Amino acid sequence: MRLSLSQGLNYPEIDTLDDDYFAYWTQLNQSDERVRFVAILNIADEEREELLPWLHYAVQHDPAELVRLEAAKRLEGWEDEASIKALVTALYDDSAHVVDTATQSLSEVKQSQSADVLGQFLDQPQVPVKIAILRALKPLRAVQLYTQIEAHTAHENALVRREAVSALSWLQQPQGIDVLAKIVEKETDVETRRIATGGLAYAKKATPIVQQALQVALVAEDWQLRVESALTIGRLKLVALEQILIDSLQDDYWQVRIATVRSLGLIQSQHAFEELALNFNFEISNLRKEVALALGEIGGDQAEQLLNQHAEDPDPEVRKAIRISLNQIQDKQIRENQHAE
């Protein structure tokens, strides 16, 4: 079959390549998008940096969505400046599928030096571009872009704010903690508040501002926000908020109770036995299991007594958790006795 060259395509020739690769160039300039698609597959499989200009051209200029989509997918893992910029260009694509794929490929960037390339596009006005860049920057912890990232936490679009707050959390900068605390209290988008609440776990010191934000979140209307607050209090081991955690053991949502029980175990609460005992009779077995594990963390005679009272729980996973916690308490007692001797 004779292939027809397309008049609208202009895939570049790469002079430095061997003649063996000329067939790819011919295929890329065919009018049949299926031929071009297969060529992109084969070129990507070569994994040769010299062939990247064809992927760059494909993702930016090929008229067929399936070709641009495949090129965006296959550029994942390449972190040279040209590849990153080609993927950023794809964020302006008319196809949402291409934009999503380019966003995913950019999110896999690993090298810290790539942050400076990405940062060049952070102030572009398009929302999809901001979302993708902020998401890609998050694991890179680009402290040099702190000011730009923080500024986006006040963006008018909630989706941008979510990504900015997440990226700000990962920076783990002291000045960012107070920003996150204010977001927890004043932000209108619940998911943004939840992300900020989780970000407070990076606080090296639980300041009064942090504690106040977590208290506000723990009594928020949204149950997922209450879950995040309870978990964050535990991660920070905020004994100062022990009582408000104990109060949360009466929450209408068992998911909140589970998070609260875990945190009470982490802070080794000595004042929660009464409420823990009540939750040991709850119908949701996962909650009873968490109570058992928390009692193991808390330890002591009162915890051991409570565990023994429920040793015949009908759920095997709960019984297993009880055995683990009883062993944990006994091992701790043995170590303490040996130390005393």
C-alpha cells in the first residue's frame, strides 16, 4: 500500500540520526493518524533522547487527539527542559484528555532542578496550567518558589487553592504553618480546609494558632474535616487537646470516632477510658478494633482490664487486636520490671 504524505504536517527531520530511523519520519508525516500513532508508539519504545523532538512535535502540533494523547503519555519520565516545556504546552490543548494526561506526566517529575523550569509557568492565568504546575511542584518541595505558591492559596478558583495549599504543606516551612492555620479557619471550600488541616501535621511546634485551628476543624460541620483534624492532633501528639478529642468519641459519624480513638492512643490518654469503654460496644467492628489497639498504646491496668472484658468479641479481627494489645501491655510491664531491678 502506498502511503500518502500529509500536506499539513511538518515533523522535523533529525539530521544526527542514522538512516535506519528515516522510516519513522516518513510515517510521522503520513495523513493517516493511525500510522502516526503507531510511529509514536515505536519511537517512545526506543527510549532514545535523540528521538524526543518527534514526541515534542506530536504533543504540541499533531492534529489527531490520539497521537497527542499518546505523546503526552510517553513523555512521562523525561525531565529535560524541552520535554517539560512540551508537556506544559499540552496543558493548553483543546482536548481535556490530553490536558489530563499531560498533567499526570508532569506530576511524575522527580528531579529538584525541574522545579525552576516548572516555576516559569506558574503565573500563567489558565487554571489547568496552574493546577498541573502546582501538583508537579508538590513533591519537589521547591522552597525557592514559596512566595508564588503561597500567593495561589488565595486564588479565586477553589481547585487552584487546593493544589496550592497541598504544595505549601509539602514545603514544611515555618511561615507556612500560620498560613495553613488561617485557611483552616476561614476558607470557604471544605476540601481546601481539609488539606490545610492535614498540612498542620508538619508543624514543628504546635503554637496556639495551630491548636485553635485544629479545635475549630474538630467541631466543623463537615465530618471529613473532623476526621482530618482528629488525625492531625494525634500526629502532633497534642495532649493539650485531649479533652476535645474525648468529646469527639460521641460524634455521630463512626469515621470520626475511629480517627479520634487512634489519636487518643497516640497521645496515650489516661482520661478516655469511660468513653473508650462505651465505644468498645459499638456495632461497627472497625471501631471496636481501633479501641482495642488504642488501649494497647495507652497501657496500664485499666486498659488491660477493659481488653480482657471484651476478649470474646464476636469479630475475629477485634479479638486479634485485643490479643496484640494485651501482649503489648504485658511486654511493657516486663521491660519496666527489668528496668526496676
